[in-house]
Amino acid sequence: MNVLYTAVVTAGSGRNGPVRSDDGKLDLQLAAPAGLGGNGEGTNPEQLFAAAYAACFGSAAAGVARRENLDTGGGAITASVSLGRTEAGEYRLAVHLEGSFPHLSSGEGMRLMQAAHAGCPYSNATRGNVDVTLSVKQPEGAEQTGLFSPWTLGDLELKNRLVMPPLTRNRAPGLVANRLMAEYYAQRASAGLIISEGTQISELGQGYQDTPGIYTEAQRDGWRIVTDAVHAAGGRIFAQLWHVGRVSHSYYHGQTPVGPSAIPVPGMAYTPEGMVPYETPRALSLEEIGEVVEQFRHAAVLARDAGFDGVEVHAANGYLIDQFLRTGSNVRTDRYGGSVENRLRLLREVTEAVVAEWPEGRVGVRLSPAGGVNGASDDDPVATFSAAAQLLNSFPLACLHLVEGPVGPARSDGARVSATEMIRPLFRRTIISTGGYNRQSAIATVEKGTADLIGFGRFFIANPDLPARFRSDAPLNEPHPETFYGGGEKGYTDYPTLP
């Protein structure tokens, strides 16, 4: 690209300029320049650049799309804008924000930059004429923090950034959490945060053998044994609130499974009597959808009374809320189907109901934009889950938990974007990313600022002391997959720890 015009402005503590910073606070203004598009025929490039410059550097005449007043940590941010023209004659605008933060890690600095950029009409994925980049330059000698550093989640202080994510283990006969489960979770209390295995919010919410529930007083009391054990070991634990929807079978509750539409899950369902075809679900009525929202609210209350530190709404992996989000499972024609806004409605209503029962910063939501599990498919996952993230950003959540994986196609060239990278600019609070990470990739992801916390599933199953092993780069125990689902102590509470 032939660069026609470039301008740079730097702001730091105690300096004033078009990008303003007073007393260590950055007031960053961004807006989309009018007229950028097409091949520029009939457009004066000097005027176009002037509009771009004004948009990036805060001219009142350009209008302000988003303003963020952020603590720069005593650092500085440089904003640059360049206008160029391609060989095809199209004008392109390049916007680059670079921060230098001597008192922050590169990951925390990147999070600050992304918070400044969030909501700006420039978008890495959707604006073909505008390229936006963010980077953090870490000064030499700056203190490095990362995967093993503390993290503030809402008003909770986590001892590190490692998360034990929800892991179905099928060891709750009678659907009530028990002392064996308490021992298992307490063994792993060195995690910064534990998120419990999915715990169903109703009888119809169950889809697997011996999974614990959270809809009766007995189930609440069973979970209290678990939370007491985790807290005694110095840990933090959230409950994951779960309704499987169509990913169920009448074997478990004697009823036809439910979903947004009468579309069965492809494949076979597990029952103790053998594998059987999934049944065609019954589409929930409007009244029944309201009952589901109430069941989530009631479960949130029981989880609070059971001593959990917070809750996570399971809206991922092809289960009920995810089924409503996706075009592959939701063909409704009422206010819960059709448009993205309508398909998000159940997620909105459940989140509103759960948030109302907890203090600010104690509720998380889990999404899986990449799909592929339990028949989860969508015609445009980039649009659907970008909208979901923007919706959730409006709630006082603790975190957004993402199942990592490629999403797309996101661009005309067919390239696909990482779920976490796609959502990061759209959600300003803590992001947890889970899926396929090892020690090195987790450290790099946190330092880059793509995610704040990293979940490790199989590693935590086999290594109760995973943070200590990762910190010292010690060898890891190998998991035993044959013991993952069901059984007793073997493969559950008998993995060795470091001496």
C-alpha cells in the first residue's frame, strides 16, 4: 500500500494533547471517519485524511464514538493513523495504538488497550477499509506478571490465573453432591478458581448418569459439603448452572426432552442400558421458557445458599441456551427465534435473572463460539457470538468463559479467527479461555492479554497440584480416560501430588 499521510500523537502522565492524559488518566477518543470506502473516486485524499485524523485524535468536529477514561499506570500511549491507497485504487486507513506501561505486565497493558478500543466502530474483523492494531511495549526492567500472578475477579482475589473448568465426572449417585466429590475438589483448591461440573437446574435439565443437581434442598446441602471443603483448603469455587435441553433422553426423567425446536441431536445418547438414538425434542412453549428462566434463578439462589463464591451460566457446548442461540437448532418464528436479537433473548433473560440474585461481579457465562459439540451449528457464528459478547458486556458480570476454537469463516478469504481473539475486544471484564492449552501456550496467552485466566481440563484431572507443577515446570501425571466418567476413587482422588 502506498502511504499518503501519517500522523502520530503520544500521551502520557501529566501531558495534554489531542489525545489527553491528566494525572495518569488517559482520555482516548475514537470515531469512524466519514467517507472512507470504495475506490475513493471524487474524494480529496487530504480531506479524507483530515477526517481520519480528527476521528482518531479527538476533534470535536469529528464526533466521538467512544470515550474511555483509564488509568495508564504511569505509562504512555501512542496513537498513529495512516492513510494509504492500494494498487487497486482503494483508500485504506491504518490505526495503531501502542502502549508502554512500566508498572503493568504486558498482558495487563494489552487489556487496558483493548478496553480503550472496545466498542469503537473500527473492527479488526468487519471493516474492510480500516486496519486496527494494538500493541504493548514493555520497558526493560519492568516487573513481569502472568499465569502465576494473582488476579482480581469481581471482588474476589484469586491466587493465580489457572482455572479448573467444569468437568463432568458422573460420581453423584442420587444426583446429590457427596463427600468423595468434596475430597476431589478440595485436592484441587490451589487453582485460582474452580468451576464445578455442570449441575442441572431441573429434572428435565439432566442428560447423563449420576450428575449432581441444584434444584432441591438436599442437593443444596450436598454442595455445601463441597464448598466447605474447598474453602477450608483455601480455594474459590463457582457452580456451573446447566440445562442440557435436547441433549437428554427420557431414560433419565421419563419425559420427552425439550429444546427451542423439534430438531433432534445427531448421533446416539448414552444410557446405562446402552447407546440409543437421541429423541426428537419437544419445542418449549413461551410459558415453559419463562419456567426455565425461573429454574435458573432458583438454582442461583440455592448455589448462593450452598456457599459457592459465584455461579457460571452454561450457555455453551450445544446445551439448552446454546441451542436457542444457534440457527442449526432454533427455527422458531416467535420472539425467541429468527433474528440474532431474538435468539439471544433466552440468554439475556437467564443472565438478568441470575445476576439479580448475586452481588456484582459474582456471575459468569460460558460460550462456545466454535460449536461442533452436540450438533451445535450456526449459519454465521461470528455475527451470533459477537452479538452475544456485546450483550453480556452490558451486565455486571465477573467473567466470560470461552471454549477456545476456530470460528468462521470470518473474512472473504475464508480465514477463521480464534474464539478468544474474536471476543476479546468486545468484552471488557475478565475472560477465561479453555481448550487445548499447555504450560507455554497459557503463559504466552496471558502475557499477550488475549485472555486473563486459562482453564485446564485433563491436566487438572490428573494433577491436583497443577499450579505447583506448572510453576516449577515439573513432569505431569498422565490422565486415565477410562476413569473419566463414573466410578469411585480410582482415577478421581488417587492421583499423586509432588512431594
